Amino acid sequence: MSEQPEVPLKGRSLVTLDDISTHQIEELLHKAAYIDSHRREVAHTCDGRVLATLFYEPSTRTRLSFETAMLRLGGSVIGFAGAQLSSVSKGESIADTLKTVSNYVDIVAMRHPKEGAALVASRAASVPVINAGDGGHMHPTQTLADLATLMSRFGRITNLTVGLCGDLTFGRTVHSLIETLCRFGNVNFVLISPDELKTPQYVIDRIKATPSCSYVEVKDLAAVIGDLDVLYMTRVQQERFFNEDDYLRLRDTYILDEEKLSHAKPDMAVLHPLPRINEIAVEVDNDPRAAYFEQVKNGMLMRMALESSLLGDELPGYVPLQPK
Ligand code: CP
């Protein structure tokens, strides 16, 4: 896919990472690394700013890290976690909610169970809107956290064999990550799922359209684990199943434990967007290959980089990345 001309991030919304250039993604990674090593220096970057977190779906990491990110940059936070206590419960539309909240805040992070809700919100709002997950579609800031974790583990996000395992149908983090890695190129994808939870065709088409990337679809994790640089585990998304019996039948298909991990490369990285149910045994947490709590920290740092960038608030002492 050819890139659109680059538009500065200030004042923009982020619905999908396709909204921004690959250089801007690299710049956000660079900024997040700077923030991590200059926490005191950046603590007043967003003084006086207000973030709204509008979460129509449950969340721990995404909401709390968006909020912590703004607080650590000197700003404040309002919002709701669950729409039942807002006027959404009276039938207020997304558009009216965003037109209202735009009067109160400088930037919005929104999670919604419907695909496309973030796009609707971004069109109605007069301030930047960040997609914090829209149904089974996209989760761009999780992808930023994933990329930061690959950078910290490998020093690169290309020339990797990346296994994605579990619910590849409903796992929006998987869709965002594959699409974004395709933009950087040179990735071999190993898509590990049961037949019922395969990767959607539009995501497969994206890989096929990228000559430097390849993919295979397999069912057996044990047969491929030794080939992988990255194993991205996912939870079977109960909330998106229409049939409880199907969920119960599929939820335990893949469980990563130390025995399975003993067949993996010594420097393979295990990622998971979390929350996990039982797809990674707790014993794996102590394995140096477990990178999922690093992902959590990187999520906050990337959201700090993103919030300050969309607001146009400059980080003191930060020197931008030069284009290649
Ligand atoms: N990874 C992620 O989106 O986690 P939460 O659902 O807890 O926000």
C-alpha cells in the first residue's frame, strides 16, 4: 500500500495507524524512549490540558495507561468507564456525546464495542480522538506498545518471524499489528489458529499485497514454535462470540507453558496484549522470554508520546528523529 503524504500530528485524530506515516510511527517510538529516560523533564509538557477517556467497553490497561500518561505529562483527566452512568444510557448518540465532550477537553481516548465507532467519533469531535479499540476492528495504541516491545527486545521491527496464536478472527490487536508490520515489511507471519478463528480475509489480503512479507496458516503451535522470533498469544474473545458453546469448545485450544516454551528459541519474545485467561501459564511469567508486562509499560510510554504529539505539546529537550 502506498503512503499518503505526511500530515503533521498536531490536532489530528488516530483511528488506525494507517492515518499516520511510517516515519511518524518511528518518531513516536523515538519519543517514547526519550520520555522513559526523561520522566522528570517531561512532567509539565501538557500542563493545563484535559483528556477525556470515554470507555463504552471494559478495560484495565488501555484506560488506565491513557489516564496515567496524561497525568504524568502534567494534564488532567475526566471520563467514564462504562456508559451506564452517562447519558449514553438514555440513548445519546456517539456524535452528540463527542460534540458535547469536545467543549470540555483537549483530547479524547474512546473505546467502543462497534467497529467504526472511532471514525464516527473523530468526525463529530472538534478535538483529537484516539481509537482505544473499536470492536473487532483495530487497536492502534496497543500496536504502538507492541512495536516498542519488539524494538526493545530486537532493536528492530523487521526481519522477524512473527507467530500470532489464538483468536485471530476477533483479536483486533492482531489485525492492527499485522497491518502495521506489513508497512515496515520483511516479516514472515505464522498464523496459528483453529479453523473457526482464522485471520479475516482483509488482513490476509494486506499481507499478500506486501511482496517482502509472507504467511502460513497452521493449527499446531508445537510444530512451529521453534521457528519463531516472536510469539504473540491472544485470548479467545468471549464477548464477541454469538454462541457460548463455540466459546467453551475453543477457549482452551492453545495454552503456552514451560514445556512448550522449551522448544522455542532462547531469545524468542512472548507477547500478549492482555488480559490473559489461561492461554499463558503463570509459570511462564518468570521466563526471560515473557515480554507481556514490558508491553504494558511500553503502552503507557507510547500513549504519552502520542498524546503530547496530537496536542502539539513539545517535550523539553527532545530532538526529533531525522527522516531517513
Ligand atoms: N490490551 C488491552 O487493550 O487491555 P485492556 O482491555 O485491559 O485495556
